[in-house]
Amino acid sequence: MTQFLPVALEHASRLINHGPTVLVTSAHGERRNVMAAAWSMPVEFTPPRIAVVIDKNTYTRELVAASGRLGICVPGAALVDLTYAVGTTSGRDTDKFDAFGIQSLQGPVLGVPLIEAGCAAWLECRLISEPHTEDAYDTCFAEVVAAAADPRVFADGHWNVDASNVDLHTIHHLGAGKFVRASGMQQAKAIGQ
């Protein structure tokens, strides 16, 4: 397995700005969970902040609210089945890490469980408390405190999606268990020059 390399926080937003499906990891005490989320995005550059939709009735939301921290892992195409499985299974009665054989590591700043095997990148995040919205909305806001990526697909602050790293191409959920993967990267050229 390739060693993930740190991503400068000024480039952390690039890890999710193209709208990939992500795996949201959480832990509180001895409890932990992982779920899939189709809606996440950067919202601020400095400090880097993100938004992710986590239904307020989910086990993940309970753990995130209790601990004040979460991980955002960006699965590659090789993890499409696992992504669908953790997105359609509740973690209240089952430790999905154990049930699906998911290996995790502790985040370097907050100790959040993070997934590297089969993922293109991860972001370790601190929940931003929004008391006026916590009971009304599913959207959570968080500050990115650390980020890393597989250099085969993201290096020097940029994605490199090509035929050599197809298993790491990000996936995008279309509904009903159907996904598309990012591919066919094209470089823009200046117009009129």
C-alpha cells in the first residue's frame, strides 16, 4: 500500500470540491462508525471548512455530536461495494469496521478513525458547533485540521486522474446503488491565444 502524504491545509478543499461520495467516520468512547455521504463540499479556504449532510437521526450524527469530531475519507472506485454497504447498513447494532473488515488508523490531530486502504484521501475535522441549527438541519459544518492523500492520485495540491490509478478515481452516487467514477481528465487551454 502506498504511503499517504500530508496535504497542505490550503489545498484541503480540493479533495472534495468536485463532489465525490465520501465516507464519514466517527467515534466516541469505545463506539465508532462509518457511513457514506453523497453531499459534502468546501465552504471556506482559511481556515479550511467543509459542510457535510449527516441525517440528524443517524448513529454517525450521534457520535459526531458527542465527540465534536469526524473524518471525511474519499473512497476510490475499488471501494464502490463497500461504500454502498456502509451507506445502507446501520451502525447502531453492528460495528461496521469489524463487520466489513475495514482497517483504520487514528487521525494525527484528533484521533478520528480514518481509512486509507482503497481511499484517495482523508480529512480530519473538528465539528463547528451551530446550536441554532443542530436540531433543525442535517448539514454539519467542520474545520479541517489535517488532510492527506495517496500521491498516485493527488499530489502537489492537484488531482491526477489517469489510467494508472483507476481504482483510486473518486466515485459519485447517482441513487439506487448506482455510481459513476471520475475519469477522462481534460486540461483546459486558454481561449484566443
